[in-house]
Amino acid sequence: MSVRNYIELLVRKNTTGSRTPTCFPAALDLISDNNDVPPWIYQFYTQKYKEYHEGNRSPKLAKETMNTVLTTVDGGKLKDVAERRARSEDETEEILEKAKIGGRRVVIFTEKNHVVGLKPIDERWILIGTWTPKNSFGIYSSREVFRFLAQPKRQNGKLLPNILLIKPEKKKK
């Protein structure tokens, strides 16, 4: 979906934007050139997000929600998403360069509970989503992206990912 389309169809209709919990579908939408996320997915995601945060912290609910969003943009299923944790510029560069070579779509955590998409522009990247961190407007090398990555603490002894790699998108017929 184009940025223009995103703004006209969704932000102006209050389906998504900086005041909604739709950062994940928006990130996927804005980095997927051949598959648009329909408005109902944003509404579905918002509803499930609220259910989850109002106490239904079911792993099944989270998995089903993510699978619905991913299949809508030809992203496979949650099991097809590669989770990575970059702790340095070198690791970030290695992960992003492999993703670019493999044609993977990239979503990064800029905070523990907020993601944006990374869109490749030649040999560099732009951050795109419902809102992006201050001072993130620009085009960045893979190494420079590191400064925007969240570095959340361990949860249940496990390091949380800060990069999600989504399968390559099929071309429209």
C-alpha cells in the first residue's frame, strides 16, 4: 500500500494512526508493495489488542490474531516469522543485509510494545509506521538502524527479539 493510500483510506477514517494500537498491521501494510491490509484487519487487530490488554492474555488469542494479520499480507503464519535480537551495529548490519538479500520484509521494535517497518531504499532503509521515533526521519544504513532498536530486558530469562523478518512477498498476478 502506498503512503498516500494509507493516509487517505485509513488515517482519515480513524482506523489507524498514532493514537491507535495498530502499529503491527500498519508496519506490514507500509512495507508490503503487493498486498494491502484491508480496513477490517485494523479493526480486528484493535479489538483483539483490547481483549488481550483487558485480561485475556491467552497465547492462543495472540497467535490467532498475528496469523490473521500475517496471512492477509502474504506473510505466512507466525511460525514463518524469524525473530532476531541485534545487540550491536555489526549484528544489525548482518541481520538486515541477509534479510535484504533474501527479500524478507523487516519490522523492528523501537520500544518494547511498538514496531515500525523498515523499507529498503537502494542500499539503505527508511523507518515507516503509525509513528516513528524522534529524529528518525531520514534514510539509514543497516548499521545506523541499530540506534532505533529497542533493547528490552529479559522476560522469563529470555532475550526478546527486536527485529522480525517476514517472508518475501509474492508478486501480484
